[in-house]
Amino acid sequence: KAIDTQALAASMPANLNKPLEHTPQAPVGQSAKPPSRLPTGSTPSESNASAKTGSVAPEGINATIGTLDRVRVDSGGQRLTTNQGVPIADNQNSLKAGARGPVLLEDFILREKITHFDHERIPERIVHARGSGAHGFFECYEPLTEYTRAAPFREAGKVTPVFVRFSTVAGERGSKDTARDVRGFAVKFYTDEGNWDLVGNNMPVFFIQDAMKFPDLVHAVKPEPHHAMPQAASAHDTFWDFVSLMPESTHMLMWQMSDRAIPRSYRMMQGFGVHTFRLVNEAGESVLVKFHWQPKLGTHSLVWDEAVKISGADPDYHRRDLWEAIDAGEYPEWELGLQIFTEEQAAQFSFDILDATKIVPEELVPIRIVGRMVLNRNPDNFFAETEQVAFCTAHVVPGIDFTNDPLLAGRIHSYVDTQITRLGGPNFHELPINAPIAPVHNNQRDGMHRQAIHRGRSAYEPNSLGGGCPFQAGAAQGFESVARRLDAKESSDKVRVKPEKFADHYTQATLFYESQTPEEQAHIAAAFRFELSKVTVPAVRERVVASLLNASPDLAAKVAKGLGMELPQPLPKVLETPAAPEVDQSPALSLMARPGDGGIRTRKIAILVADGAEGTSIGKLVTALVQAGAVPRLVGPRLGTYLGMGGEKIEADASMENSPGFLFDALVLPDGLAAVEALVSDGHSMEFVKDQYRHCKTILALGASQALLAEAGIPMSLPDGSHDPGLILADAAHADDAAIDFIAAVGM
Ligand code: HDE
């Protein structure tokens, strides 16, 4: 049979490293278009034009995605090969000496496959092992050239591609998403002048002030070394032992015990750069800056009982939420805010801006919104992108610089260092997800896994044999460190001490607690109580409460009562009379300060169904909820079709068993006596309803379903007899009006 060479060429796997020579589009001898660096088929944000600049995303918005095309592999229509490109005839059987004989050593196909498999795992991150990532872009609202020459801030409408990874800190790679923990919020900007990584958290302060204590902190919070328990939890002896002996952690403990540590979604939490950084302009002048990310959807959290239950039913809750939102075109968005201040201003503050356990209250330095970040594309491959992405605080670009924060100093070392173990050598910057869009030229050579093929004989500078290239960019174009130390008057003798104001461990812890609503304060007290109840050594519990007494006698008393213990004496303070704070209330520190726009986009709403449910009102509600951008799901005692009150067919999307109540943001109970009776007699259904009420979700009860509320023991009004705004009762005949009230209440 004649060989069809054209068909063969078309089916040949392209050699991605040599597209010009081997792709079917470029037969030998003909020139072909070089692979584009611009995106093909990326998902720009045209539909998502900025409300501020009105500009639509220009081409190149996801330039990283475009450049990644070079390494993407799509095996559709391709035949199976070895890593050497040799076609594999049989992928089922190893090569044997006879059907029942021994497997032969010569079976290179089997050995290559197993060897590769044996090495498929890399070490997980020592902290922040569990995470989820997405591609997107940052768009600048106005030129910030007065303050910084950093490329992303040069002009209004300027777009810089980003990759973001959100994470928990303590848990291992496969641990649950809804642990009580700090969340990582790491952003890699692929700027025109190299990569800038803003490796932040969802809380603006940290547990410790000096990098020297970081390994101790992490060893204390990770599972205890003798039995490797508990996983992804700070509620154990070693963590509380450590922090009780480190009063500088008190402020961060307030944040960690607050609802911020159990966010509803990565899309609904703030991000912070934590340290004070510097912005540097063309003239080399610098100002100090704090970075803030503000979620467009507002800040929302879970309640603890809900978080615990979700972790059982869906350990991937936050990963799924991020993926599904982006997949549905509901691109999460944050605005970037800057607190810009001078060193002279900073010198007057009652706290030290080099201390990562302190915030700069917004009342003191307002936040200026300078741009927005939109995440508009899911990764193609979790390992290649989300796992291999390497964020490093040392990755800054001209226009951004560090301060002398001693915690930051340790980080500048740690992040590059850890990648060398994690990613197997010094060339991790060549992995596609880490490679900058800006060209890379230097004389670094060789090392494990080198990808670039450097040409020429000179790998040193200065050189004449290479025409003097690559040459130094010079101060006008290249990165130059700001020469000035924070306080030029200070002695530069070598010392192992802390600056004086670092010794104030409590003033801002008090500020945080006092700025919370009563509900948030109650949650903080409950979180301390729960965590400390898991501590087995009473002296540790006592020391924590003794320390809390210095921050808030009210909180300390609540926690002590909850633990059934006497109030101890307050812990002696390092600094008896700290400087008077500028503010003693900062409403912006409450989660309630940023409710979002009141909309319910992407909120998951359960509509319970059973045989005999009234289908027309359900249909109307589904339509209204979809129009509002929510995600309604019909949940029944089992999957499949139900027969409605009028014989109409109702198809369930989920069952109570595979999608329990706590996975939803709100609940609709159907009309129809038979359906209500069926639901009342079903244990899962009753738990579903009770959980919704217990977790303060909005419930709409249509017609006969009010009986269901009574069966579940749900009171029709609040304890003081007033109307419960989270409970809406309506006739099925008025489903349209009920939908309006319900949507408003869910968005509250
Ligand atoms: Fe990290 N941190 N960290 N950290 N951190 C890491 O780097 C470290 C700190 C943060 O999604 C590691 O690549 C030291 C503060 C995030 O890949 C490691 C100190 C803040 C991520 C490391 C700190 C963070 C990390 C582990 C104290 C908030 C995940 C793997 C001096 C501003 C990034 C890795 C991602 C990851 C070291 C303190 C945020 C070991 C030494 C403060 C979001 O290098």
C-alpha cells in the first residue's frame, strides 16, 4: 500500500523546540511564520472593560498565555510515543521471554515509563503547600510616574499580565481548603522590565518581626513532629506554646482568630503586601508604600461550623470556586490600593513601619486606588503552572524597592533559595510559568535542567570577543537600589537588637479588636476558645489569656469563661507605656466595611425539590436567580426526575447526599404539600435546612414549606420578636416578588 506522506506529515508530532523545521505548516525548504509571542485564542477582557478608564483589553493582554503556546502540548489526533519520540506499538504489555516468562531488561519502553512515574513528585512548599492559581492582567488607572518608574504604573490603561496563586499556609499539598489559616495572595507581574512578585497574604500583619524566628514559627504550627498531627490546623499545643511566649504575635492572632481566616472564597478576600515597600521615580526619589488588594465582590467569610463541615464534603472548596467562576466567565477582580507616605511622615508615627506586626491605619494614610486586577484564565495544567510557579520577594523591578524590615530581609533570601530544592536547581526561572516576557541576557550558564542554548564563546563581562554584550543597562534603564537607609542618623554598628517601637505588642491588637462589630468580636472570642480548648497543657492556655488581657480585658474574660478558667494576672509588658496611638477605632478593619456591591453574582443557591413540588414558582425563581448572576441548583433527596404538583417534570441537579446544605449560600424551600411531607420525612433534607439556618443563610420558604421550617425548629422571628431579615415567607403565587426580596436579602 502506498504511503500517504502528506497525511503522515500532518499527523507527525511537532517538535515544539524546532517549529520552523518540523511543524506540518513549515515543510522543509519553505519559510514559515515564526511562532507568535502574542496570544492566540486567549481570553482577553473585552466584556470586562474597566469602569474607570473605559478601555478594553488590548491585544497582548495575556501575553504570558501567548508565550506559553510554545510549550503547550495537545495530544488530540496524535499517536503515543516515548520521550524520544519513538512511536509505541503496545502500551498494555511489557516485553517478556514467552507469554508466562520473565520481563526483559531490554524493555526500554516499560523502564522509561516507570522511571518517569517514579519521579513525578517534587517536594511540596515548606509553607503554602496547598494552593490554586489563575492567569489574568493588571490594568493601571492613572500614571504614577510622580512616585515610581515601575512599568505597570506608567500610563492609564497600561496592561501587565499576571499569574496569581492563593494558598493556605500550614496544611500539606492535599489538605483541606477551609482550614482556619492565613491565606497566601501571591501575584507575579510579567512587566516589560522583568518579573515583579508581590508575595502577600490576606492579612496585613504577621506573627513575628524578624526572619530569625520564622523556622520556629513554622515548626510550631506544622503538625507536631512526633505523631504528625494535626493536619492544617493551629489548634494544638506547640503553636499556642510558641505564640504565648512571643507577645509580638498578639496582633496577628486577632486577625487569625477572626473570620478572615475562613474566607468564603479566594475571590472575596483582601490581599496585602504586609511589609512597607518603596516606590522610586525616574529621579531616584523614593516614597514608602503599603499594597492593598480590594475584592470587587466584597469581603465574605464562612462560620466555623460551616468551614468544618465543608472541609469534609468538599476539601477543594476554594479551588473549585475559583476554577468554576473563571470557567463561567465570572472573572474575579480586585482593585489595587496604595498607601503612600514619606519617611518624614513615618518618623512621626506611633509605631515603626519596619515592623510587620503593625498596620498603617487608613485614617492616618488613606488608600489610593490605582488599578485593577482581573483573573480571566484557568491554568491548562496544575503542575506545570500552579505547582511550578516560583514567587520570590527578591523579584522586584526598577521603580520598586525594599525597606529595612528585618522580616522582609529574610524573605528576600528565602524564596530563591527554597526553589532550588523544590524545583531542582538554579534554572527554575526558565520554566515557562516563571520565565519573564522581558528578554533575559546574562552570563549565567549551565546548571541542572538548563533550557536555553547560549551561542557564542564569551560568557563573561567585560568582554571584547562578544562585542561587549550583554552590556550593563546603566542607571537610566537598569535597576538601582535606593542608596538611602531609613534613618541616616542611626549608628551602623553591628547589633542583634530590635528598634524601640517594636516592643509595643498590644496597641494595634487592641485597635483591631475594638474596630470589629459585636458579631465579629463574638466570633474572635469563640475562635480563641475553640483553639485553646484543643491545647492540653493548662499553663499554655493561661499564658495566652494572660497575654490577651493586655490587648482586651473583655476578650480575655470571654475566652477565660469559655474555657472554664479563672482570669490569670496579665503578662508583664515589655513596654509599659507605648506611644499613644493616632486612632483607637478603624472601621475599615471590620469585614463589614467592604460588603461589595450588594449583588449575588456567582452565589450558589439551593432549591429543594421532591415529588409534588410546585414547579411554576421554582421555574420563575430559577430564571430570576440566573438573571441576577447567581447559580441556582435543584437539590433533591436523590438525583433524577421528580414529578411536580401539576405533573410537570423537575430534574434535580444534585442530591442532598452529594451536595449538603453547607455548600450553598442560600436556600429556597418549595411549595407543595406532598413535597414538604417528603422532605420532612427525609433526614438529609432536615439537616440541610437546619445547617442553612445555623450558618445564617438566607431562606425563602414558599407556601406550604413553612411547615418544614417549624419541623426543623426554626423560629419565624428573632428572639426579641422582631422580623428575621434572613427569613422570607411568601406564597408560591407571588414568586416574582419573593425573588426580588430574596435576591436583596442574599446580597446583604
Ligand atoms: Fe513566605 N515563604 N516566608 N511569607 N510565603 C514561602 O517560598 C518565608 C511571609 C508567602 O504561592 C516559601 O516558594 C520566610 C510573609 C506566600 O508559591 C518560603 C518568611 C508573607 C507564599 C517562604 C516568610 C509570606 C510563601 C515556601 C519570614 C506575607 C506562597 C515556598 C521571614 C507577606 C507563594 C516558597 C506561592 C511561601 C519563606 C514570611 C507570604 C519558604 C523566611 C510575612 C503567599 O520561601
